[in-house]
Amino acid sequence: MMQSRHLIDLSDLSVPEWEEITRLACDIRERIDDYYGVCRGKILATLFYEPSTRTQMSFQTAMLRLGGRIIGFDNPGNSSVSKGESLKDTVRVVSGYADIIALRHPLAGAPKAAALYSRVPVINAGDGGHLHPTQTLTDLVTLRNEKGTFSGLCIGLCGDLKNGRTVHSLIKAMAGFSGNRFVLISTPDLGVPPYIKDYLAASGCSYQEMDNLAEAMPLLDVLYMTRIQQERFASPEEYERQKGVYVLDAEKMKHARKDLVVLHPLPRVDEITVEVDDDPRAKYFEQTEYGLYARMALIMKMTEGTGKELAPTRPGSQRRCSNPLCITNRETYIPRSFRKSGDMLVCDFCDERTLLS
């Protein structure tokens, strides 16, 4: 039984729990038919407030493979959200119909807010540019199968490291294992947010920042490519200045280690050329299949028991989060709460930092 009732961030699980889930996922991969019926009579609600192909279909397929059923929406315009229904009300209603909820939302902190009002477990299926813990479970299952270890790896992350929720979740997870180091490859405007650097520092993990992918290639055991996310930019002009800066092609692959593993959360746009698909080190399509087994394992574990509730939020603050894309700034009934970190206040929902004064 998992200790946490909800999965909002991978830190909600202990490292032994991550390892248990990835081992289970590997067993499911080998004996998938043996797991049919494990969730018979259970219902998964997929509430997707923004577009998704792999994550949504992966969750749905996972529940169907386990013998359960699915409800939900993949377009809020086809739900009462289009009439102005709040996240709280949607979740309160749906948690009366389902046994578990997978929620994707464009606003950071939305899954945590949903968990405050849900009567059933909530899984964060991606919240804006913040976190994506089930993609990271997918990445861990992929690494278990393709590298055989979670430790002692040099992990390169390239592209949009500022808005890449998959990047943030993966760094936080891999920092929990010994001997890992990171190479952060991006333009200055798309570097990882300060709270991720704080996390690395607190974990004692070494990292270096680079702006040249070709120069980084010989250093890496794992390369995690990401697309420049057009939907996260304030204007088309800002996006155009960043797109196409980093492209992985066959020429760059010549300088990589023979046992390199190339991952990508997908979808890709132009950051990996099609010719790389035929390189045996390219594992991003296998990665999507591993995601199915990871989510099957997670659903099984989260429907086994109740687990503990979220820690109570701190008393409501009059202060507003400085992140305009934080759920607390859009749905103002949610209690604003912050934690102190040195001379900064950190939002409990989106991790945005602001000066204490």
C-alpha cells in the first residue's frame, strides 16, 4: 500500500516506493495478461483540461488493461467547465463517480488544489509547466530496462528546461539516487527555474549548465530532449526566437557514447531529426510503451488502500502568488499558502518564489 493518498509530485512517494512501482511495471510488461481483472469494478476519471495524446490514452489503456472502466473529458469545452464551473465543484462531483482521478491542467498547482476537495486519489497528469510525475515514472521504468540502474549516471537535459514539467520532475527524481550528475543544456532564457536549482543544491547533486548540445554529447549516459513549447510563450515572437536552437541529428550522435540512451517525452516538433529514429540508442518510442506499464502499476498501487491525506494547507494568506499561471490566482477560493526559504516565500501550489519583504 502506498503511504500517500495522492500523487501530486514524485516526492509524495519514497524512493523505495518508486523502485517498487518500477519493478511491478517491469513484471507487468513480461506478464501483462496475468494482471487483467486486478481493477475490475473500478472506475478511472481522466479530466484533461488541455490537449494530450500519450498521457491520456496511456491512462485509459492502463485502466482497461487492468479490467476497469473509464469516464471523463479531453476537452473542457465539452463539460460544465465551459459554463464556468470551478475546479473544486468539478472534482467534488466526479470523485463521487470514480475511484481515482487523473488530472491534467494548464495551471500550475491545479492537481494539488483538486486533491483538497476530492474524495478519491488524484494523480497529477501534468500541471502547466510545473510537474509531470507519471511521465517521470515512465522515464524511470525506461531507465530500469535500458540502463539497468538509477545511479551513477550523467544525465543531459536539453531544450526548454524552464517550462518543461517533465524535466523538473525527472531532475527531482534522479537527484534522489547516488552518484548522478546533470548537464543542463539550454539558452539563458530557457534555463531551469530557481526552485529546481535549490533542489539540486539541497540534494548535493552536481550539475553544469551548457548552451552547446554538440559539446555535451560525449559526456552523457542519458540525453533527455524536449521540445520548445509554443503554448507556454506569451507571444509568437518569443517562441520564434527560441525554436530550432537545439536539434539532435545523426552528426551529433556520432560523438555520443555507444550505450547512450536518448529519451523524449513527446510530442516532438523539429528537435530530433527523423534519421535518428533508426539509431538503436533512440528509445523514445519504447518509452511511450513503458509508460503504459508504469501507469498500470501506479493505478494498482493507488487503488489498494486509502493512504494518508495531504498535509493541511497553511492558514490562508492575504498575499498573492507572483505566478500569474498559479491556480490560486485563477480560482481564488483556494487557500493561498507559502513556505519560507531563506529570504524568499515559496508558493505551496506552484513553487514560485518571491521576496519575503
